[in-house]
Amino acid sequence: MGRKSNTKSKEKKIKKKEESAKLAACFTKIEAANQLEDPLGPFPIFRKYERNGLNIDFETKRVANLDESTVQWAFDLVKSNMKTLYETSEWGWKDREKFEEMTEYKAWYLIARDQDGKPVAFSHFRFDVEIDMEVLYCYEIQLIPEVRKKGLGKFMMQILELMANKYEMKSVMLTVFKQNNVAHEFFKKKLKYSVDEISPEQGIYDEEDVSYEILSKLTKTGREWAASGRQQACCSKPCCD
């Protein structure tokens, strides 16, 4: 009688298998990044910042390896800088929730210290998966008032972008409040971040009147991946009737 062929069913199974394999590969990269002892290790020249009257040393550590006083300092700085913005959003500010977020086991910290060893700025970041893409997600970048507007924040974001590309993340992502004009100026105009497709106003989700948006910038790895995807999409289209 022969063998009946169910092409559509076969294609669905193949697609599902490919998606599962793709996601597994994503998590493998994330796991490898999270096993690193020091993500900043390959970039020795980025361990120091000596410009505009600042003399800063950098280190990267898992939150579990940070001393309690530095963790508390970081939390207090976020609270001082961000509490008002949180309180005017739908999220609200809750000490306990924020502290728990900042001390989850997946949290990495880029810490900037002056020559006395005093912390003056930090970034809380994570290697994670968004949808089906490996990303470095910047949860926080906070500076004390005395070191702002001296190029330090931009330098710290460059460090995050370098690490993201080195460990084959496809994008650096972050969340900003819409009413935070300083952040929008910094990320969109100075650093060329753009609104990501998963941001609520992009229409993927049904959320309305949210107070935040998600920004992103592709790494070199991400740009190559995007170009490869576009090329494959073009090749899959018929070139003539």
C-alpha cells in the first residue's frame, strides 16, 4: 500500500525540534557565562578609569562573593536615586522586593571604587535568555552624584557591552522609566540604544499605559546573527514567479 506522507506534521515536528535545540544552545551559553570566575578578566585595560579627575578601579563579582557592606551600599544608592521614580510607577517601591532582586544568586556586579577602596558606582547585570536570545541584562547602573557627568557611566556601559560580546550574548538590554529623561538622553542619544521589540508599546503584549520601556543594543555577535537571519529569510523567498 505504500507509506502516506504528512508533510505539514513533519515540518512542525522538525521546527519544534530546531527551536528546542536553539533554546538549549542559548542556556548552554548562559550557563558557561555564569561559571566564569571574573568576566572582566580578558579586559585588563578596562579595570581602570583615569579621566576627568577620576581615578577608578573596577571589579566584577557574583553577589554571593560581595561583602555585606558593599551590597547594603548598592541597595541604599538605588533607593536614594530611584525610589521616587518607582513610587510614581505602577510598580511602587518595596524595600524587601528590591533587596531580594539585587541579591538573587544570578546577580553579577560591576563595582567601581576610588583609590581609598570606597565604592562610587556599580552595575547589577545578569547573563540571561530573553525569548530565544542570549542577552546581558543591565538591571541597574548607579553612580553617586560626585562622579556623574565625567564619562564614567558611559565607560561602564562599554564594559558591559564588551563582556556581552566576548561571551556571545546577542544583545545588551535594560529597562528605563519613561519619565526618566536623564536616562533616555543617556541611553538613546549618547549610547544609541533603541526600544526593543519586547517592550510593551511595541505591541507584542497587551499591556497599556505602562511607565517603562525596554531598550536594547545588538552586540557584534548579535548583528552577525541578525544579518544571517535576514539572509536566510531572503534566500527562502522565491526569486521569480
